[in-house]
Amino acid sequence: MLAIEVLEKYLQVSMTSEFILHGKKLACKLTQGLRKGFCENLWEPCIVSTIEKIINEVGGWCTSTNKFKIDTRSIFIHGNKSIVKLECSGEKCELGDIIFILSIVYKGKKYFEKLTISQMKNMKGKKGKT
């Protein structure tokens, strides 16, 4: 199957009520996790770990009628794993805290995968608790 056909099928599936409900469920759980972490003034790695757990607990969404599986995973990379040296400043900086991975699989074959590296910062500017 050509990638264009997979995209067309994906667009159809992404407009179903089941798919939309899955996205809303994930967004609601993430919002609750972030709110709780920031209200409790938790340290950044604790919040990142919470987000990772929420995403991996919600897991994937699949529909057998359309033969689609959308699998969402996250990986905790806070700390030494994501330190990079930027040429513009010459200093070591953290690349990110968490990687979100979205894979689109159709009929058992992966067609697309998206990785997003994100930083989690406590906007209160406090180090917080461990």
C-alpha cells in the first residue's frame, strides 16, 4: 500500500469518535498529572516520570475494523542521557527531559513514526521537592 493511501485511511480513522475519545482521555490524564506535580511543587524529574507513566499506561489505540494501531510511548531521558554540547555557546545543555514517540502501523507494517523531544520546567522557578 502506498503511503498516500495509508494517510487517507489514517485521516478517516482520526475522525472517528473512538479515536477522538482516546486523544481526549490522554490529554485529560496528562493535564491532571502536570497540575498535580506543579501544585505539589515536585522536582522536575518527578513530573517527567509521572508524564512518562501516564502515557505508557494509556498506551495505544487500535481498531480492528480499520486495521489500524496507533501506539504512543514515552521514554524518560532526564539527566545525563540528554546532555549535549552546543557549538554556539560552548556549554553543556540538556537536550530534553522526555521523548514522545508516536507510531502509525497499518496491517502490521509501520508507515510513520514521529519523535518529539520536550523539556519540562516548573514555571514557579523553584527547585521543588524530590
